[in-house]
Amino acid sequence: MEERHSNFSQVLFNNVEKFYIPGDVVCCYTLTEKFVPRPKDWVGVFKVGWETTQEYYTFMWAPMPDDLNTESATQQKIQFKAYYLPKDEEHYQFCYVDEDGLVQGISIPFQFPPPDSEEDIMIV
Amino acid sequence: MEERHSNFSQVLFNNVEKFYIPGDVVCCYTLTEKFVPRPKDWVGVFKVGWETTQEYYTFMWAPMPDDLNTESATQQKIQFKAYYLPKDEEHYQFCYVDEDGLVQGISIPFQFPPPDSEEDIMIV
Amino acid sequence: VTPLSAYPGDESVASHFALVTAYEDIKKRLKDSEKENSFLKKRIRALEEKLVGARVEEETSSVG
Amino acid sequence: VTPLSAYPGDESVASHFALVTAYEDIKKRLKDSEKENSFLKKRIRALEEKLVGARVEEETSSVG
């Protein structure tokens, strides 16, 4: 059990916001030292409380780093287009799923605030 | 799956506080119409995120109503003694577990605030 | 005597459901708290403005 | 093309762990928000007292 848990942090999501204002969302993550990315790994946006990885709201294939041996290769970015992102007030999280369907990274939750609550959020 | 979920609300916890100030805690619950309590049913205090019902922090046997046909019989109370309750800042919840080990009721989370944070809570 | 516990499969469904229940509650509380927060901040700004106004008035009246 | 998904057993562990991760984060956020809230309320009380003080002073100075 413990060993499996550690799998969920092979990929670490960085700078995840509490709220993403309307527009494209850039998702940054770090591949940890021993993790080897594969061509069909993907990053999904999941509603918190998801039960299977098929329940992703939207997903993007994870880019393959050009050369894994350079330091910058471990820092990756994916841009999710605004059009494909949720428009409700639910909580979502990023998950990195490898090509075998195993979850290798989980982010903290974030929201896409509806337009009328934006002002409040700016203040908060 | 859906049918099983409904089991978790055969017993409904009422008036659960966000914070319980130091002292005994009275846990109130309602047995729903079709639920038949049995002598070895119990109510446990669990840390939120528990994985098996064996992980209860403390528990009390659920009292058997004298006569299930009276209306008052469905309203039950259990008093947890202060001594047996957690003293940290974690989140806990009540769960009603029947004598077969099945969870029949789940409460919202609550906390036992440490003495130094009491003032703040009073203000909030 | 310890209470019985059984059905590991059912249990993981139950424990997940319990966590979902807890999350839903905290999510609502967080929303309420953040709303109250932004309301309180607006109130503070209004009070601060009033206070500056009161001081200016005071100064004007003592000068005049 | 849709991404692959497998191992139902692993998945329920993963989904539970994901929920725990999310819960831990919003639990912290709720605590911070409630703390800030109580701080803001104290600030409002202080400002209100100052405002009452400023008014009393103002009145005194205009009467005197």
C-alpha cells in the first residue's frame, strides 16, 4: 500500500492556483528523478471526488521531453484551452496518468470561479 | 453502487457542531424509517480520511430503542466522555456501523479545538 | 469486546463516501468563509475611509 | 484517441488518495480563512471604536 502511494507523487504539480480566471490555463509539473515519461502519458482535469480515471473532464497528452538528461527536461508545461475547461464552481484537480493508466501525480484542488464572483476573489 | 451508497444514510446525524469545546460530547442521530437497529451496532468517532472501520478513535455501542414503534424511538443520543475524545486539531466524523460491520450513517466533519484557539472560534 | 468490522470491498466504498461527505461540507464552509472574508474587507475599507473623513473634518473644524 | 485507463483496484486507491490530497489542502485553506476572518473582525471592532472616538472628539472640539 505504502509503495503504491508513493507512485502518486512521481510527478509534482507546481504553482497550482486556488482560482483560475477565465482563459487558458497553464499547468506546470516536475518529473521526479526516477520517473520516465512515455509517449501516451496524459494529464487530465478531474472533478474532486472522481472514482476512475475515465472520469476526466478534459485531458492533454503529456509532451515528451526532448532529452531527459537535461535539467530543464524535468520541468514541463501543458496549456489547457479555455474552451475545454469547466465553467462551474466545482473543485477540480490535475492528475498525471501514465500510459498504463496508473496515476503518477495529483494536484491540490482549484476552481474556475463564475464571472460574478470574480470581484470577491480579487479581494480575497 | 448507487444502492450501496444509500445505506450510508440509513442513520442521520443531527446537530453536529463544527467545533466541540472541551467536555463530553452528545451525539444525536435519527434512525430512518426502514432501518432496524441491532444490539451490536455502534457509533465511532473516526478521523476524516479513515480507510477501515477498525480505525475508529473511540466508539460506543448504539443504545437499543425500547419500542421501535414509538416516534421518539427513532431519535437517539450517545454521550462520548471527554476523556476518550481526541485532543488534536484534526477533523473527525461520526459513523454508525451495524453489527455486520456495514456503515449505515456518516456525519459531517467536526473538530476539537485546542484551548488557545478557543477565543478565535468564539469570534468566528 | 470490540465492535465487528467486515467486507473490505464495502468498506473502501464507505470510507470514500465518508471522505466525499466531509469534503462537501468543508467546501461549503470554505466558500462561506471566503465570502464573509471579502465582505469584511469591504467593510474595513469603508470604515477606514470614514475615519479619514472624520479626521479631515475634525482638522478643518479646529482650524476654522 | 482516448487515453488508456486500467487496474480498477489501483484506481480506487488512487482516487481515494487524490481526495485525501484535496481534503488536506482545503482543510488548511479553511483554517487560514477562518483565522483571517477572526483577525478582520477584530480590526473592524478597533476601527469602529476609533470612529466613535473621532466623532466624540469632533463634537467636543466644535462645542468647545
